[in-house]
Amino acid sequence: MNQLLILPCLLLATYYCNGGRILVFPEDGSHWVNMQVILKELHAHGHDITVVRSSRSWYIQNSSPLYKFINVNLTNIEDGSSRLFETLLERSLALRRMTPILRFFEQQKDLKTMLEIFHGGALSIISTMLDDSALMGKLKDAKFDLMLTDPAFPAGVLLAHYLHLPMVYNVRWLNIGDAHMAIAPSTPSYVPMVNSLFSDRMDFLQRTENILRYMSSILQEQFVILPIYNELLKRHFPPGADLLTMQRSAEIWLMRVDFIFEFPRPSMPNVVYIGGFQCRPAEPILTELEEFMQSSGEHGVVVMSLGVMVTALPKPITEAIAAAFAKLPQKIIWRYVGEPPSSLGNNTLLLKWLPQNNLLGHPKTCAFVSHGGTNGIYEAIYHGIPVLLLPLLFDQFDNAIRLETRGAARVLQVTTLTSEEFLKALKDVIKNPSYKSNMQKLSELHRDQPIPPLDSATFWIEYVIRHKGAQHLHSEGSRLPWYSYHNLDVVGFLTAIVLAVLWALLYSVKFLCCMSNRKQKVE
């Protein structure tokens, strides 16, 4: 028996000894929540992980038994994060009250401001790192095998190119929208742009607005984002270094998308879809919470959470929601931070933190009230729980449209929300069997995969380590200038030939006519 055990032990030891050295440059907030899931899996596979974090980080802690940290001190930068998301929420609610045309132009102004703020923060952290020659020497000496980064902002991309490391993206957004825009054909006729609130079935006016949003996003990228990094590129990179080229050079794009939720669209060989990779079977919850769940009887429990960035809504809206909850026979578990609403009912339990995945997977849960964040939506899909959506910021409005189009959710506008409207919509989600049926169908499709998304993500990260890249999966299209990519140079050349031939024909006809007229005059 001892001899039989030796071989598995040797194989296991060899497996863990072959782990790679991975440098991780994550984004904060909800992005860090899902990045941690991948890092835990990589640690379980024996990889040595080092995470870069800012001293101003909201959620990325500076210690962990799973990975080491590099702390980047930004004491010389003013921290305005405490009120940032409250301000963004107030502005988002104000935009919802505007007419569509005015909202479009105001969104572009706000987007410009947000891009300058967030990319300014990315510039600060990467500038601090690249200016620290001792830190850069230490990172080079570490001989990392791979950079794993979320490229929503390009600090990790720039660091990877400075260190000459192959990159794998844990990605959903890049620069000014869906990351597909940077690598795959994104035809505006049926690929809705971020904040458009369109599905993939657009009428003429919607396609007109969508292409205007597409053009606006390109202009924002060229004239707002790229200039922010020009000076940094000149100081630390060879002449001609280009941020967009760097961004498109990732070996593998682990896209946090599943097409049971996202609208179908063109893709590329090095894009691997891992939507819902953070989802898992529900685990037992604390005894006190379990007792509360069981006390709901046949009516069940409604779970409400607005994600990690927004702790509470404006007071009138909070009071309206609390009053509506109080009229339900169901029990309510509400992730809530701050002073309890005065209209709070005895059936509602407020928690500063809740085990969302475990609650959504609980047999007593009958509905989920959410802001429409991607992590929460995929957990609801995984467990087959219908959703009432209150989108607030960023991509949440587009996420809401996608789930509503699938018939698995209802969407309410927070700006005009009343207690009666909220109560009616929530009762509809709970009692109308179509929402539950449609969500369970999505859950069935989402789970029916040959390889679990997290296993797929781990495989491709290790694939890049084993083969030191995946250049054979890169499309040459990403290296072409925009005019060649769209064949505008060929169109121009062929147009010139056609015009030249037409001109020659017209000239020949004119010449022949003139010769004929002269001949007639001579006769």
C-alpha cells in the first residue's frame, strides 16, 4: 500500500513544483472580487503569485496567505475616493431625468470627466512604479512568467510591456467600452454600444444613435485617453511606442461573458469566454441566518444587494423600498449600510455584508433585487433566481436590458421609483412563473458546458506559461492601421482606377467627337 501511494505523491509534488511565477495587476472594487476567484484557483495549482496594489486601494488588502503583495505608495496624490461614487450616483440619477438627446450629450461630457479621473489614477500608480528604479530592478530580477491583469485601465498593460512579460487579461471593459471593440469586429448595426440601452435588434433611429456612440467612443479614446499617457511613453518606452498596440497584444483574453446573457457577436481565436466563472454551488450559511430563512415558511425570502461600491440609495428611495418590503409576506435580507429606514418592516433583516452566492442558492430564496452588476447577475443566472433590477451606474443599465430581453427580469428606473411601483413589480417577479422559468432555462444553458469557466481560465493561463505565449492565436488584423483594416486604402485605389478609366473613356469620346466635327467642316 505504501508503494502504491508513492507514485501519486511524486506526481503531486512534480505538479506543484512546476508552478509559474505570476505577477497580477488587478482593478479595485467588484473587479477585485472576481479576480480573487482566479487567484485562489491558481494558488491551489501551485503557482507563486504577486499582486500589485495601490496604498489607496479600497478592497485589495495588503496581506494574504495566498499571494505576496507589492504596495505602491501614493501619498503625494490627493485621495478623492470617499465621495466619488456618491457623486457619480447623484449624477447618474440626474441623467435619467433628462430627454434622450440632452442625456446623450451630457453622458459624453461626464464620460470625458470620468475617463480623466480614472486614467489619471492609473497614470499615477504606473508612473510611481516606473520612476522607482529599485522596484523595477527587483521586478526584473524576479523573472515572472506571466502578467495577469484587468486592463480596464492600462497600468498593468504598461508594466507588462516594460518588463517584457506575456499578458493574460481577465477582462470585460477596455478604454471606452466592451473589450471586444479592441480586438474583434464590432459592427454598430447589431452590436449595441455601452450606455445605448439597445438590444441587438435596432431600428433605423437606434442604429443611427448607436453609430454616433461608436464614433464618439473612438474620439474619446484618441483625444482623451491616449494623450494622458503620451509623456509616460516618451520617458519609459522606445520611440514609437503605442498604447493601443500594447493593449491588443495580450496572448489570451479571458472575457467575463457568456452568450446566454450577452448578445452574440464576432470574436477571435484568443478570446476565451469565462462568464460566471465566480459562481459555485451554495454552501451552508450561519445558524442565525438559516433560522431567519426557515422562518419565511412557504412564502420564501427576497435578497437585495446593491453591490460593493454603492452602500445606499437616496433616502426617499430607500424609504419607498423599505415600505414596499414591509407589505410583503416574504422575509427580506437586505445588504444595507447606514441609518435604518423609518419605514422598515419586521420582516426585513439589514446586514452590512451578506453571503450573496450562498443566499441565492438557498431553496428559500424566491427573488433577487439587484443594481445589475455583472457578478450578481451571473450568480442569479447560475442559481436560477429571477431578478428585479434597479440599475444605477456604468454598465448596469446595459446589463439590465440584456436580462430583461431574455424575459428573466423586470427593470425599474430609480429616479421615478415609488413604493407602489416597486411593490407591484416585485410581486410580479415573485408570482409570475415566466420569470422563474426563463431564468432556470438560462441557468440550464449556462451550466451545460464541457469545461467549467474557472477551469478553462486556469488552463489558458497555464497554457501561456507552458508555451511562453500564444502568438499563433493572434489575428494580423490587430496590427493593421485602421484604414487598412477597413480596406479603405484598397477602396481608394480601386476608386482611383475606375475614375481614371472613366476619365480616359470620356476623353476618348470627346476626342473622337472633335475629330469627327473637324472632318465634317473640312468636307
